[in-house]
Amino acid sequence: MSPTPASQILEQLNWRYAVKAFDPARKLSPDEWHVLSESLRLSPSSYGLQPWKFLVVQNPALRKQLRTASWNQSQIEDCSHLVVFTTLKKMTPAYIQDFIRATASTRGQKPEDLLGYEKMMITNLTDNGRGDTLQPWTQRQAYIAMGFLMETAALLGVDTCPIEGLDPAKYDEILKLTGTDYATVATVALGHRSAEDGYQRLKKVRFSTSQVIEIR
Ligand SMILES: Cc1cc2nc3c(=O)[nH]c(=O)nc-3n(C[C@H](O)[C@H](O)[C@H](O)COP(=O)(O)O)c2cc1C
């Protein structure tokens, strides 16, 4: 593994900004999308449970409806790829057992060897193990994947805009998630910035290192 030079990482992170206007003519290449979709799949999650589905919405009619459910933000329609982050509303023993089976077959183990792990997750995460905090917990996992995706995009020279300015219940209706195990959390629009987007020329507003990082 050869590390990316520090100066290059900082250059790319300073290059990234939340794009307000995408160039609708510029699409991501299949190679770029491959890396980006792998960054979603490789994102870490608590217990490794991956309580998410990433919906890639490319249908223009759906994009149009989603835009109206997102404060009419143009990025929804103009980006190359729109990823909607959805997470599980509840955790079931069946989901956990699927994960255990996948772990055992990937690592050449027997599911019985993982019984303790399975039981611990079932106790902690299903029924009233977390009560009302289960969905906020799965939603937090989605934000980790969003961060992974945006950072990977920045390193690749692909633009993004994270979008929380949306009505999750309307998204669920449009994407036919209502009544399923999954619910919308937020989206990330990906593509390339329009030369006309003035936001790319604004200086970043960040508190100083000493204001946000304390060594104790
Ligand atoms: C979780 C989250 C939700 C956001 N939602 C929106 C949004 O709905 N629309 C938008 O234009 N920007 C949105 N942003 C972008 C932020 O406003 C932006 O990241 C912040 O002002 C810092 O600017 P920079 O990312 O350009 O450095 C969101 C950012 C985050 C992290």
C-alpha cells in the first residue's frame, strides 16, 4: 500500500466544496463510479452490520419529483449520479443471522462459531434492545458512508453536494419505500461543478484548529 502524499490530500480537501450548481453535461466515467460505489460498500459500520441501502436514482422523472421534495435544489436534477442514503428502521434476528452467515462463509468459519456474537447483537439491537434509539443509530451509520463517499470523491477530483434539505417522508413515497424496512436519511449528489457556480470561489469558513481541536 503506498500512502497518498499529505500535500495532495490537503489540496483535494481544500478543492472540495458543497456544489450548488453542477454541469449537467458532465457525467462520471464508469471507472470513477466504480471507485465511488466501492467506497460506499467498504464504509465501516457498527458491528459491521451495514444497515443501509444506497439508492442510485438516475431516472429523470424520479429526479424531477425528488427535486420538488428537496427545496427545489437544482443539484438533484443536474448532478451525474444521485445517491439516496436509506437505513433500516428496525433490526431483526433474520437480518443479523444473514450477516452471520455472510461472515462465516467469507472467513471460512462455521455459523455456530459465531453464536456468541449473534446472540449479543440480537439482544442489543432487536426488539427493545435499543428501543426508540435504533433508527437514529442506523441513521448515524449512513452519515459515515456519506463522509466516505465525499472524501473519496474529493481525492478522485469528483464534486459532491451533501443534501439534508429534503423531506424524507416524501422521498420514501416517491421511491416506494413507505411500508418497507428502509427509510430515507439524506442524499449526496455527485458530478462536476459548473464554471458558473460562484461558491467555488468563496473562501472556506472554518474555526481555527485551536477552537475545534483540544489536546488533553
Ligand atoms: C449533512 C449535511 C447536509 C447538508 N445539506 C445541504 C443542502 O441541503 N444543500 C446544500 O446546498 N448544502 C448542504 N450542505 C452543505 C453545507 O452547507 C456545507 O458543507 C458547509 O456550508 C461547508 O461548506 P463546504 O462544504 O463548501 O466547505 C450540507 C452539508 C452536510 C454535511
